Amino acid sequence: MGLKKTQEMEYAKFLYIDKNLSQKDIAERVGVEEKTLIKWIDQNGWKALKRSLANTNEAQLKNFYDQLEWLNDQIATRPIVYDIPAILLKPVKCKRDDGTEELTYPDYNPKDFPILVGNVATSKEGDVISKLTASINRLRVETSVGEIYEVAKQAIELAREESLPFAKQVTALFDVLINSRIKK
């Protein structure tokens, strides 16, 4: 493959992965046909790479923290429901002194009864919280493909300042690393 074609492909890869452009727009910017771009995307696994970059640890952590915050807010703000016997919730006919009847509800204090639903996590909610927390802890120590890609871009740019052949070697090494992580 010629140098011009390699540069076109690298530019197309950058636009496909880093920019939110249509395939038609990318093909026009790079100066190739859309079917050529589609071939490059399919043959070089750019879809998988783009998907993995969207799932960086940082993005996943944000999602998990948002879910955890939402669940905790739901638990903390839900109304407390007491386990009041059904008989106390139904009206009772009472006769007045004048002989007329009326419906009244029995007097009771809800706090005299056990809590049915409170501001404490249920076992199911506790399980979800535990799983979210474990996922957060795992993500804090793992390196995602997206993070490797970000480091690769910086390393390649630094290598390019040294020499183009060196930058090509660094690019090839990172491509191997990233592809091996995508296939896991």
C-alpha cells in the first residue's frame, strides 16, 4: 500500500473513531469512495474499536456512579409505608345519639405498626448496590481499550516528532496491542 493510501486510511480511521461524522462525510473529506471507506472499516475492525472507545472506563464509571446515585436517591426519598392491618383501613358504620348512621375510620397511629417499606435498601436493591460498587472498583484498576487508544495517540504523536519511521513502528505496536485487547 502506498504512502498516500496509508495516510488516507489513517485520516479516515481518525475521523471514523474520533468524530461523529457520517460515512459519506468521511469519504468526502478523505477523498475516497464510500465503498472504499466501508471496506476499510470492515477489514480493519474499526467498528469494534469505536465501540470499545465509547466504553472507556471513564464513561462506564460515570454511568455506574449515576445509577448508584439514582438508586440511593430513590431509597432515601421514598415514602415510609407502615404495615397497617386492612381492617383499620376500612370505614365502619357508627350510630349517632340521634339514631343516624355515619361511616368513620378507626383511629390509629401508623407508627405503632411495623414498617413495610422504608428508607432502607431491600435485599434486591442491596444486591444491585453491591454489584455496582464491585463494578466501579474493578473499573478503577483495569485499563480499557479506549484508554490504551488515548495513550497510543499521544505516544504516536510524540514519536512522529522524532521521525516518521519510528512513529510507524510505534503505531504498528499499538495496533497489535489494541487488537489483542479487542479480541478478549
